[in-house]
Amino acid sequence: FTRPVDITQLENSLEHSLNLQLNEPYRILIIDDDADLAARYSLVLRNSQMLVEILSDPSELFETLHSFNPEVLLLDVNMPGCSGPELAQMIRLHAEWLRVTIIYLSAETDINRQMAALLKAGDDFITKPISDNALIAAVFSHAKRARSLSNALARDSLTGLLKHADIKEQVALEVQRAQRNGKPTSVVMIDLDHFKRVNDQYGHAAGDNVIRSLANLLRQRLRRIDSLGRYGGEEFVAVLPDCTAEQARRIFDEIRLRFAALNFHAGTRTFSVSLSAGISETDGNAAPGAMLEQADQALYDAKHNGRNQVRI
Ligand code: GH3
Ligand code: MG
Ligand code: MG
Ligand code: MG
């Protein structure tokens, strides 16, 4: 009974963890055999803070998709040697490029031919000539949509947090950064206590609800610069830059108490769940993997000392 993905929650959580992405300009790829026209559209979009590349040789399409990773493709319909819809169809054969929005930009005004192109592949049809502002608005709205979708898909669908590989990468980045700037950074590993029992007694849906609530609580209590991921089923990892293990312990003890005070419901029954957490702190030369291992060791200590506690 997993719920559908909550896009609003995901968009909010985006700001939380990978805030750098929000400030990144949208990437637009233009494919047109008319070089002057392509240059003109490119100028208009660049003036609106978008990153634009022009491709005049469609045989380099997939290389360019990989290197430039555009959110929107502005595609001419009639080009010598190949047609826009055929290119669009080729792109749509590759699952990894489903996230790219394909917009035809063409002088073709015949609705039947426009529909035929869209039926093959592609997401929108814009007729030229088009005013600068109309072009900007159309490309911007499609780029925004494409980015939020691709960011949402990159996240854990139950919690909206970073997935295992991404939070691991974030740990590595922050630990390396801490070594450069000499500031302490803490890594925290969190695991729900006796969660098998929760599932057994109250059902998997109730269990999912507990996982989601913990994710929301963590999101609320941590700072914008902290990163948060779902490391495993009911296991989370947080990275706290510029934060000592002692400071992290105070923060997570408060989170632990708040979480244990939450009431969950399964039918007419009410229950609560506790968590355990382990913390490690950078010491100037710790490898990212060692930071995770130390946090895991501290978590193990917390479990074996009776659970519902935070250990360094
Ligand atoms: P401990 O206090 O030692 O951590 O005991 P535990 O029962 O929590 O043990 P463990 O961490 O090994 O068990 C994790 C359990 O969490 C097993 C699995 O059934 C459950 N689980 C993992 N992912 C999910 C999920 O996405 N949803 C739900 N409902 N349960 C999950
Ligand atoms: Mg043309
Ligand atoms: Mg557990
Ligand atoms: Mg576990």
C-alpha cells in the first residue's frame, strides 16, 4: 500500500539536500540546420540565464546528450538528411533520456503534420516565428518541469531523501571538504529499534508510515547544509558539516526524544517507536568509508547498550 510520490514534498526536500542544483541554470540543446536561427534562439535563452548548446550535426546527438545532459531539446522538424521526429523517436528508445523534454520548433503550421510529429515522439510543438518572450516562457516552464521530475526520480520514493549511493557520495564530498577547510564534520547513522516487530504487529503499511515520519522529522530538524539519505530499509545517514560529534549528539538526542514521543496508529491501536544513532567525527585524515564504519560501530554500541540512545 505505498502511497504515490508526493512531488511537493520532494521539491521541498530538494532545497534541503542538493541546494546547489536549484541555482544551476537550465540546460537547453538546440538542433537546427539553420545556423543563424539557432544562434538567435540561443542568444535569447542565454540572456535569460539558460545554458545553451547548438548541435548542427545530428550524428553527434547521443555524445552531446551525455556530455551536456540537457533538460530541454529544441528540435527542428525539417532538416536535410534526417527529420526531427525520427531523432525524437531514437531518443525515446533510451530509457535514460526519458527525462529530456523534446519541443519541436518549426515553421510547420499544418495541424495534421504537427500531430503526426507529436504522435511519433516529442512533448510540445512551437511554431516559428515566435516572440522572444514566448520562447523564453515555453522553454522555462518545460525545463522547470523536466528538472523537478528528474530530481524526484533520483530520490527515494518513500521518503524523498537521497538514495544509498547518493548519500554515500555526499559523505565523501563533505569529509574531503572538511579535510581541506579544517572544520569538524559529523556523520550520523540512524536505525529504527525493533522494527521487525513493528511490521509484524502493525503491518507493513504502518511501518512505512513510521519511516516516512522519521524522514520528515529529520528534514525539519537539520540545517540546509546538512545532507540526508535513506541508507537502507529503516536506516538513515546524515552528514553535518561544521559540526562536532558532541554538537551532533545534542541535536540527535533531541530528535530521538521527539521521535519516541510520536504516536502512530494502526486501526484502533496506537504505538510508538524508538531509534538508535551512532556518530563519527572527522579527525583530519579520516577516509569517508572509515567515517561510515565508525558511525556504524557507534550505532552497534547503542543497540547493544539497550537501544533508544545516541552514541559517539
Ligand atoms: P534492531 O533494533 O536491532 O535494529 O532490530 P530491527 O528489528 O529493526 O532489525 P533490523 O534493523 O535488522 O531490521 C530491519 C527491518 O526493517 C527488516 C525489514 O522487515 C524492515 N524494513 C526494511 N525496509 C522497510 C520498508 O521499506 N518498509 C517497512 N515497513 N519495513 C522495512
Ligand atoms: Mg530546418
Ligand atoms: Mg532496526
Ligand atoms: Mg536496520
